[in-house]
Amino acid sequence: MTDSDPIIYLNGEFCLKSAAAMSVDDRGTLYGDGVYEVLRFFAGRPLAMDRHVQRMRKSLSRIELDPPEDFDGFPRIAQTLIKKNSLSDARFYWQITRGASPRNVTYPKGVPPTVLVVPSPCAGLDTTADVPTQTAILMPDERWSNCWIKSLMLLPNVLAANAALRAGADVAILHRDGIVTEATNANAMIVRDGALWTHPADRWILNGVTRQLVMERADAAGIAIREKTFGTDEMLAADEVFLTGTTINVTAVTQIDGRLIGTGRPGPVTTGLHEALSLHIYSECLVAS
């Protein structure tokens, strides 16, 4: 295996990524008719596997797609890929589409779903690392109104992320009529007077697994949590802003639209939650290994 040509899983078979083939009629390609998950392995062990599987099941249910026969075998498939690719710290992309059929907007009958699992190596946990930081711009949220479904329809996210890149920022934070929802690939949180604010887990955001883990760590630390909407002006005036996600853990946002957030450095709440999440990952994955 090389980083560019790992062994993957496609429709019941393990094969090299370079040898994998999917139909040009796959509905994931034609319509974005499918869902996905991204999860992490640390030291060969998954973080919050059950939560990712549960969310995938909910997403499948919402798009009226029955789980494939190998759905419950995903943990075993992932562990097999860890071994076949000699991986320890890895990111897994898991995608299920409605399968391949002649192009027609109505659901095909008797067509098996397409199941794809792709691992890739990534950095392991460094409990001594400083809080990572990013800069951001604000962008209108042009996504559909069922953002809680982790669907393949990510074109608005792609456009916003590249607008941020052109503006010299790392990420775009989205808003609907001035109400902050989330970032292009992460949940957004602010800190005001020591309390944690985040958009409610309704149809307008994805209830991220890392979001859940961080809120649980905040609650355990006695930090007040407000699952309430807040505006762009409130975000710009916040003491701290940070993002949470499977691939970024807790990442501080130090600047938005060219304006410093707080002191322009990770604040105490962000730093504490970064450390608490790292400790949780260490205890769940590295100690158990």
C-alpha cells in the first residue's frame, strides 16, 4: 500500500483504490443521491464509532434508503482495512448511494446500494500540541434545508470554502439572514461571558459527533451551554470563537473578515475544551490500545 493507492472496500470486495470501478450510472454521481460519514482511528482504535454508525442510519432513513446488507459489518470492515493498510492513525470515508440505474429521478427498484469505504493516513494525537487556529470569512448559507442529513450534496460547501481560500482565509462560516449556522466542514461555537453558545441541532446544521463530545466535556467542566441562535455581529463581538469537527477536533478561530476575535489567540475556554477532548481521545483510544 502507498498513501495514494490504499486498499479500499467497494461493494463487498477489498481492492486497490486504483483498481476500483464504479458505474457511470451511480446515483451518487448523477444526483448526489447518497449519504456519507467521516470518522477517525487513533492508535488503531475508532473514536465514537457507535455515534457515526447511528447518524449514518438516521441519514439513510431520511432519504428512504434501506441500509445495505453489510451495514452492520462496517466496524469489522474498518478494522480489516486498518490491518490491510498497516495503519494506526487514520481517517475513514464511508459512503452509501442508492446504486446504479438508468438516469431517472424516481427511485429504482431492486437495485443494491453502492457501498464505499476509503481509509487514509492522518496525524495521530499529540496531547502536548497547542490549540490549532484558523482564520475565517462570513458567507451566506446557500445549502438546502435538511443540513442535518449528511448527504453528498456539498456543492454550496465547496463554493464557500473556495471563496474563503481566494479571500486568504482558511474557512467560511455560514449564516442565514445574519444567523450563524456552521462552517463549511465543521460546527461553530462562540464564548460569551464564559458561556458556550452554539446553533441548536435542528434542520439547519449537522449535529456533529465532535460537537456532541465537546459539549459533554463542557458540561462536565461546569461551563454553561446555550443551544440558541446568535447573529454574525454577536460572533464578531464574542470573547472566543472555535470550530469542532472530526478532522479538526477543536480549532480556534482568531480572525473573521479581517477582525480579531478576542485577543486574536485561543481563549481559555477553547484551550480547556481542546485539552479535555484530547484527554477523552487518549482515554478512549490510546489507553485502551
